[in-house]
Amino acid sequence: MFIELHLYDKFDKTALDILKLLDDADITFSVCTYSSKEPIENISKKLGSPIKRLPAVFVDGEKIGRYYDLVEFLVSKGYIDYQGKRCQVK
């Protein structure tokens, strides 16, 4: 599983929550940052998927969404429970 977090280069609480969730669950991920001045349309083109705002999470090249979408995805795959705690090593 290859997780990419796309975010702006300025502080965002949702991005911080995603980073913490992935780190606490000991899940490997990469981060791609963009200038906060870059239009979202340009970022969408680079990613090859329409997005409305950052941060955005992609798993194996597929857009998952934002924080809660990532939680649902990780729960459904058995990586974490609904409290965000790691439930097994994959």
C-alpha cells in the first residue's frame, strides 16, 4: 500500500491530523507539498484527479479523500480501529 498525502506548504490542522493518524498507526507514507498560491486546478491536473481542496490522500494512485475518508479506508482494510489505534500489522 502506497499512501501519498498532498498538502499546502502552510499549517493546516486537517493535514496535521492525517500525519498524526498515519504516524500513530505506523503506516509508511509520502508527502507532496504545494505552494499555497498555486491554483487548485493546476494541482488537480498534476494529480490526474479532480480535487476541491488540500490536503488530499491517495492510496496506490487512487484518490481516497481527506481525514475521515482515510479513517474509513484504514478501518475497512483492518489497519486501525475507529479510535485510530493500530489493530494489526499488515
